[in-house]
Amino acid sequence: MRTLIFALSLATVSASAQLARHAAPEVAEQLYLHERYLASDDLGGRLPGSEGGAEAATYIQNVFRQIGLTPLFDERFTQDVKIPDAAKVPPASNYLVVGKDSALLSATFWPSIFSSNGSAAAPMTWLQYGLPTEAAAVSINGRIAVLVRDVPKDLAAKAGKAAGLSARIDAARKAGALAVIVLAPANNPPRLDLLRRTRPVSIPVVEVHDTKWAKRLAKSAKKGKNLSISTEILAQQITAPNVGAWLDRGKPRTIVIGAHYDHVGLGAWGSRKPELAGQVHNGADDNASGTSALLVLAQMLAKVPSLGDANIAFVAFTGEESGLLGSKEFVETIPAPLGKITTMLNLDMVGRLNRSDSLRVYGTHTGIEFQQMLETIPADGFYWDLRNEIFGRSDHAPFIQKGIPAVFFFTGLHEDYHAPSDDLDKIDLEGMAAVTEAAASFIQLLANNAPPTFNPDSLEK
């Protein structure tokens, strides 16, 4: 009963009023100044390769330079990262022909993210959903498989992983299909952004999203009619920089503090509300908040006279929204002067502490000493929510996969995530200041104590 009463009292406090916070006002002011710039409409959502993305990188670099930090990458503040851009799809080499009729590229069909470049001309076979039992009942070898994209929930539950689209396409390929037609009849335009990251399965694959053509192809496939198909996807890349600097104290080990500064631009890809594509997705919380905290931490720690036996590196990653590309590039090419990286702290979406009054920390079991260390830090106006899960969709994950203990500070998802409404006016600046000061305390603990011991059992299989 005592435990229950305590839990209820916490819930009452969280629901009724924000906990009192005592973070230094100047910390909140510095965070606001960075947030105001990084989350402004002028930067257009900080899409890698865009003018706004480049301006954000320059801003971060200038702050590092003003603080007096040492460039991290061979006397440069930047490290180039290759990031996939929307692929080109030439009309002449992408076609779908039944009899004398050609389907219209974009208006009727579009190459799938699973498609390889190639062509085929053969009879069609109707697979319905393409589940293993359906595929086994007909001959696919040397033919073009036609299947429906969306599997009913009851069938999907029974089939498990085999109901996934990629699994069904791959099963058809293994059974000898020369190509796969996926019927997705919704009369919606194709998701052009999907061809930024393809996963080819070595045969042509297209999605048909026009209802009339979907019905026609289903009928034709059941009759075994011939079809000609060709796909060509020309991959495109852009280059955007990681921005890094460090407090070089001549020590043999380094603690890395990271935050991604990229976002989804105008929402042509990556928006949680694609109907609002064209509006600036400012990403005030995701992740101007973490980037602002990174910059303030750099300024705070540069003034600390003693930081034990560790160097401190500050890295603003690009390409996080494209698959952690910036952090993956960094861990694969760690600058030699850093010595051994013993810990990584990731700051991603730390601007909404007022929603729950709890600071969530993922990955606490990756370093055996992490939980005890964090629990010694006074929580100023929030509760520690320490979690063993890694949460592998942010920039700490590549470090953990390299055997580097890492934690992820996070104040939670919300309805404005990847939407144009993730704006500065919804940021809890006092909460961000509290998170930043807690991060500073944690970093000083790390620097003044023996490096944490990596827990190999923490790796996600």
C-alpha cells in the first residue's frame, strides 16, 4: 500500500504542475538563442544537402570556433558524409505493357524500393497475397508474379514474418519469378521519396497504385496473359557534413557528446504528415534541442579547469534521419588523435521535459557503472527514467555496436514529431536547461572516474 500511495502522489504532481526547477537562467538563455536560429524558418528544416542544412552546419562550426575548441577532423571542423537522395527514374526505361496498352509511369505505377534494374517479358501468374501457401499452389518459375500489397490482418497474424512485403517478394523470386507486380490500388500518387534508400532483390518490382489498372492486371494474371516490364532506378547522392570539435587535453581517452542537427526539410520525405509536405518542418525538438544542448555543453565544459584524464569531443551528426549515416561514418573513421573513445552521450529530442517531468535514459546497461553514476546526480525538477533498452534509432546505436558504452537522453515522442508543428514555442527551455546541467554533471563524473565497463550482453541481436 505504501508503494501505491507513493506512485499515486508522483502521478498527481506530474499531472497537476511542473516540478520546480532551478537551472541557471543564463543556460536557458543560451539554449534559446541556439534554438531560435536552428529551428527558424530561414533554415528550411535543415535537410542535408540543402542551403538551410549547410547554414546550420556553418553556424555550429562557428560556435565551436568561438568557444576555442580544436577542429576534430585533420584540422577541419567537418567530415563529409554521403547521403542518398531521391533516385532518378527515366521514363524511357521504366514501362509496364499489357497487350497494346502501356501503363503511365508515376500516374499508374512506380518502381518499388525492392526493385533491381532489369526487364522481363513473360506470362503472368496470379498469387493473390503471395503468402507461402498461395505461392506453393501455382507455378511461378519463368513467369511474372502478381500479388496484392496489403494482407488482411487475420492472415497476416497467422503468417507472421512471411506476411511482410519484402518476404513475399523474395519468396516469389526464389520460386523463379522473373519480376513481381505489387497491386496497391489506392489512386494515390507514388511516394517518390521511397527511392532514396532501395533494397533491391535482383529482379524488377513495381507497385501499381491505379485502381483500374490494378483490376485489369489481376484479371489478366488469372488468365496468364503476357506482360512486358522494365525498371531502371538511378541512385543519387548528396554530401553533407558532420561537424566536430574537441577539448584536446592530451589524454589517452575521449568522451564523445553527440546530437544530430539534420531534419526533414519541407517534408517531401520523412514527414509524419505527408499531406503537409511543402511546409517547413522546423524540428525544434527533433533535434534543434539536442544540438543546442550540445553547443551549450561545449561552452560550459570548456570553462571547467579540470576534467580528470579524458578529452571531450562534441559532434553534430548529419544524416540521422536517413539511417544514422553520420554517426555510422564517424565510428568507422574515428580520428586517431582521440585515442580510445570510452563513452558516448547522445542528446536527441530533449526539449519537451514538461510533458512528463521525466528524463528518459536509454542504454543504461551498456556501461556496467552507468546506472549508479546517474543515480548520484541530483534530478533538478525531473525524475530519472533509466532504461536498459538501447532504442536503436538514434546516434548512440552505432557506438554501442562498436563496443562503446553509450546512453541516450530523451524527453519523449509527441504529436508534433516529424510535423510542421514541432516549433520553438512548444519547447520547455527550463526543462532543457535542467537536462543540459544534468548532462554536464554526468560528463564530469565520467571524466573524473575510471572508464565504464562495456556490457557485451547489452548488444541487441
